[in-house]
Amino acid sequence: MLPVLWSDEASLDLVEIIDFIEQPNTLAAHRLLTDIIAAAEQLAHMPELFRPGRVSGTRECVVHPNYVLVYRVGVSSVDLLRVLHARQKYP
């Protein structure tokens, strides 16, 4: 099992997404936060399970039809790079 390390960008992405959703719907924001955290924790156990990413060397985990975790599997950790809305321009 590899530890999952959140980049500063991924942490900021998560805060911004949850803050945005929380304004109109606190319950939906809480559910999404729970889903994203659970998906990130799952990466520690099965990092190769999800599809190759659009950026070479990365992988992408679809948490919800609208949200994607972008990560890189390293030798000693899984590096969570970004938490993106599916419509965000990336890379």
C-alpha cells in the first residue's frame, strides 16, 4: 500500500469545489467531499486501477460524472495532483 500525498494544487482545488457547491447545497457538498476522500484513499490500495491520464505519466479516477482525480503513481507514493471538474480545460 502506497501513501497518497495531496499536492497543494489538489488541496486548493478541493477546497474551492466544496466551497462553491456548499453555497447552494450543504448536503451535496458533504457527500461530494466524502466521495472524493474515499476515492483518494482507494488509490493507496489500487493505484493502477484507473484509466491513463491525458497528461503522460498520470492516471485519472472519475469520482463523480463531474469530478476527476488526476494522480501519478510513484515508487514510494501516489501523488494526487489535481481535483478537477470534468468541464475544466486540462491540461
